[in-house]
Amino acid sequence: MATITAGLPTSYVTSENTISSWLLTKDHKRIALLFFASITFFFFIGGIAATLIRMHLATPEGLLQPDIYNRMFTMHGIVMVWFFLIPSIPTTLGNFIIPLAIGAHDLAFPRINLASWYVFNLSGLVLLYALIMGGIDTGWTFYTPYSTLFANGYVIAATLAVFINGFSSIMTGLNFVVTIHRLRAPGMTWMRLPLFVWGIYSVSLVMLLATPVLAMTVLLVAMERFMGVGIFDPARGGDPLLFQHMFWFYSHPAVYIMILPAMGVVSELITCYVRRPIFGYTGMTYALMSIAIISFFVWGHHMFTAGISIYSAVVFSLMTFFVAVPSAIKVFNWTASLHKGSITFDAPMLYALGFVLLFTIGGLTGLIVATVALDVHLQDTYFVIAHFHYIMVGGTVSAFFGGLHYWWPKITGRLYPEMWARMAALLTFVGFNLTFFPQFILGYLGMPRRYYAYPPEWQAWNVLSSAGASILAVAYILPLGYLGWSLLRGERAAPNPWRATGLEWQTSSPPPKHNFERTPVVTAGPYLYDPEDGGFIAQNGAVNA
Amino acid sequence: MRSLQPEIQYATLSQQGETAQLGMWVFIATETLFFGALIFTYFIYRDAYPKEFAEAGKDAVLWCGSVNVGLLLTSSLTMVLAIDAAADGRRRHLKNWLLATAGLGIAFVCVKGVEWCLDLAHHDVPSINFIMKPAEAPAGELFWVFYFIATPLHALHLLIGLGLILYMLWRVRRGDLTPAYYAPLEVVGLYWSFVDTVWIFLYPCIYLVGRS
């Protein structure tokens, strides 16, 4: 997806053509494309690891050596969490769309934006080094004292990669927060911001406040291993539980780093394909912000069985139930937005509906594992694996693909082939459920995560899961083919092919180098769609244009 | 004097300047969490092992830490005076106050270097020559691990600050900090004060608690 050659003569794509004009660009749109290339690469690296895991688990005795299996699930976790899911929507769609959607000519700090991409790639190289040298077997969580005292692998390189990766997250998040505060076009008040902008704003706050704690945590792990001191070693006065507290103080909010921008994307898609204003806009913004805030007070639910006191377990359980309230508000509001709408089932809408369904299942099972008594049974089983994949893959990846299709004409100036895209969206939904629903059952039956072998009576469910994974693989590779084809052969896109209200649709497709000829003036709220005749009023007041 | 144009994404220079300052404040928020996590681990362990930490902390070189507090607080004053001079367009004063700030920063690093040598001489450097005194066992080493993560990290931030001040001196020479636009200097000033503030928090943790 990196090389895009087509487009109108004046667009950001064709304005300059040298390699250095790409590698040294300060244009947020080009940087978004650079990020697309990087995260697509890592998505497939993580996907290869996932493929090997599912191939291995198709039979009880397996395919890989136990030690190799450990290295595969570790690499799958690290790559997918830090090198795909966390940067996925913010650095690509966010980078491209946010300045356009608020009527700005670029992000506040274009050089920092470019630096973020270089730092991301640097961290990726360090991780690839760890991978090529033999990988690590700690799991993506680097739990001490195993990671510091016993693990036989490149823990320091992997933690260093995560540490460097954090700088990239922080640079991106900082840019968005400052840009959304200071560079909104005249008339673009906070309560007129599209929900995608709110999603990116809330996620940026979480990135900024959580990532530094992870940086310090992995730094301490690397120091302990490198210097041979006992920061988390109980024999030398250290406390391994302290590591878990610090790790999850970041890594629980990290789940919301993945889901908040996805929620923003889905709000854009649903309104456009239902031709209705979002139900309860104000509630949606408060829900995003309360999820972001409450996400910092629930980390202990990862540690119910780790030896924390029952009183703190109860408090963390309660806080986790609280986070379900704004999440449910969002689901109800999306559903209510469908009511009396004029719905078309284009591919982005299919992805969005898939998101709502899968996120709901992921969220409800989240309540099950947040219940202390049930979690004692389900902790570290495939139930947990299935739960968080419903959120991260069913939720975030669906929204990422939905958003990618929706903004594809804006990004590339070409329309994607609708039938192929619908097929990919449906395959994603079917393949995903077939892969992960059996894992709920396996987990409930007691199959532990991270074990490389299992008793033969669980094989049927595991075979179903592996079969689903192969469908999912097809669903993820398909877009690479037809989107690539559309770059060269796709129909040219009009400025506003979906008749959507956002400011990004009020400029040419693809946009010119500095986004707008003149800074737009905003006179209308987002989502002024009319379900009766499908008409709309764009945020700059243009009617049906 | 060069006349600066705002970058393409800004309508005016003052919007650009205010945005740069907001950016630095946000960055300082992330840095607060970064150092905060480290100081948090310190308090957890200090709470778990109060006697051992007090015993280990007696080796910390009090005069070095205290002199450094004075140096850094003074450097924040000279930095503010530099900004004041920039706002008035007094270029010679601006240059001199920046040089004074850099000088105080370098003095801090020198005192820190002397202190690290003294720590080495006292056998207080974990994983190099640490010797646990009986009264410190088993957790006294954790105090020095904290010390040798916190102080080099702080010194690294200070060195970055020194680099930024040199860059500001170069920009003063080039003549692009004018009374109409000196936001870059204010941003560096914010950063410098933050590094100063971190030391204000590290100082009691390392040198004062449990000393009496």
C-alpha cells in the first residue's frame, strides 16, 4: 500500500515525485501513507506468527517444538499490540483525516510527526533483530521474575523495542492533542467535532499518560537483566507484583488505546450509511472521555489471582463494571441511530455493523471475567483469549478496515470495487467468529492459554478455530489484492462519493498539498443527514455538495 | 533581524508560539508520569524497608545534592531573566543570561560527576562494586539501584537541556528571536524548569528522608 502513483496533478501525491520528497515529507497525508506501509508489514509478521500458532493447535500433539511455540505467541503478542493495533488507526487514518476533519492545513508539529514514523521504524528494527536472533519466550507481558532471571532469549532487545516504540506513540498523541486544541477551523467548536476526532482526542490523552509508565517499567526490567540487580527479585527485596501493577497500569489503558479510535471510526460510518444524525451526540462524547478516564482505574482486574488483597480485587472489579456503562451507552446509541434510518449495506457499513456485534460480545464477556469469583475459574484460559480478541480484532481491526474503505477514495482518489469489499467484510465476520467463538467454549472447559499441547477431547473445537483462522487470513489478504488493483484501475473518485458531512469531503480527492485552498469556516454540527431523501448539510454549510 | 513567517498550518505567529508552549506542557505531563513511575517504585520499597533504606541513604553525599539544588534553582532564575531580556529585545543580556544558565547546568553535571566518583569509592554502585552493609540487608541495594537509575536519567535530561540552550544561543546569533516572536526560548525555559523541578523531588528522596 506504500506506492501510490495515480491521482490528480495537483494532489498531495503528485505534487513532488522524488524519493526524498516522501522520506523527508512534513505532509501529514504522506506520513499517514508511510505509516500504512510500516504497520501493514508488521500486521503480516504478526499474522504469520498467528498462523503458525493455529496450525500448531490443530492437533493435540502439535507441530512446533514447545520452545518455538512459546516464541511464536510472544512475538504474535508483541508485534500485534505495539506494532499494529496501538498505532493502527491513529497513525494512519488519524494522521490523514484529523487535520482535514477539523479544517487545518497540517498537524501542529509536522517534524515531530515525521520523527514519530522514523522512531517507530527504529523500534521495529530492534524488534526484528530480537526476532531474527531467536526471539523471546516470556509472553508479551514480560512477567518478572521469569523475564529478568530465567528467560532464555532477547528480553533486553525486545523491551528496548517497546521502550522506543513508546516515544513514537507519545509523539503522535502529543501532536493530536495540541492540534485538536489549537488548530480547529473557525466555527469548529468542541461540540461540533466529528466523533472520530473525539475518539482520537481521547485516545491521545491515554497514550500520553499511560505510555511513560510502561517506558519506566520496561526500562526497570531491562536494567534488572542488564545490571543483574534485584528490582523485582523477591530474594533481593524486590516485588514481582509491583511489576504487574506497573505493567497493567499501562497495558489495561492500552486496550482502550486500541478501541477508542475504532469507536470514533464506527460513529462516522454508521451515520453516513444510515443517513441519520448520531443518536445522543453529547452522550457519545462524554462516553468516550469517561472510558478514557476510568481506564486508568481498572488495571487490577488482570491480577485477581496474582495475590492482591480481596478488598482491592473487589474495588477493581467494581471499577471495571463502571467502565461498562459508557461502553453500553455507545452500543445503545449506535443501535438507536439505525432506527428509522435509510440503511445501505456498503462494505464500510458491513464492517461497522460487524464491529458493533463483536464489540458487544467482547464487552459482555469482559463483565464475566471482571467478576472476581468467575475470574478465578477463567483466568489464563482461552476464555480470556477469546474475550480480548473480540475487542481487539473483532472490534479494532474491523473498524480499521471499515475506515480504510470509507476514506480510501479520499486517500487515493480511486473507488474500491464494492462487491469484493463486501465479500471481504463478510468473510472477516464469519472467519472471526469461527476462530474465536470456539475459544470461549475451550476456555470455559478449562483449556489454559500458552500451553503448547492439550488433551485430545478438545481437538474438535481447536480444529474449528484453526479453520476459522484460515478464512480470516483470506479475508485479510483479499483487500491487499483489490485495493492494490483499485490504485491503478479503480474508478476515479469524486470529492464526496459517499455524500458525507465531514470537512475532509469538502476538498478534492486526493486532497491538495495543504488540504484546503482557503481555511474553511464551520457553520454546522456533524452528521446533519436527512433520512427522508438522503440529503445532507456539510459542516461548512454546503447543502448536498 | 529576520522577519519570521508562521508555518503553513498557523494563521499567526502568536498562534504558533502558543501552540508550541502547549506542546511543551503536554510533553511535561508525560515526563511527570515517567519520573512519577520511578519515584512511585521508590516509595513502595521505602515503605516496605524503611530502616534499610535509611541506612543505605546515609552514604549519599549530602553536600553534593544540596549544592546542586542551589545551582539548578539559580539556573532557573537566569533562564527567566534570559526570557525577560528576549521579550525586551536586549540581545546582549539575552546571550549572557543564556550563557550563565548553561554554565550553572555544566556546574551541576560536574558536581554530579564528583558525587558519582565518591559513590564508587564508598562501594555503593550496584552491579559494579556494591558491598551490602549488614544493617542494610536485604533491600539496601534497592536504594542505590533507584539512585543510579534516577540520577543518570535526570542528568541525561539536563544534558538535553544544555543542548537546547546552545541551540537557542545559535538562534540568538542568527537573530531570529525577536520581541515579536521568542516562543522557542519560552519552550526551552519550560523544559529547563521541569528538569529543575525533578531534582527538587529527587533531592529529599535521596538525601533527606531518614537522615536525622
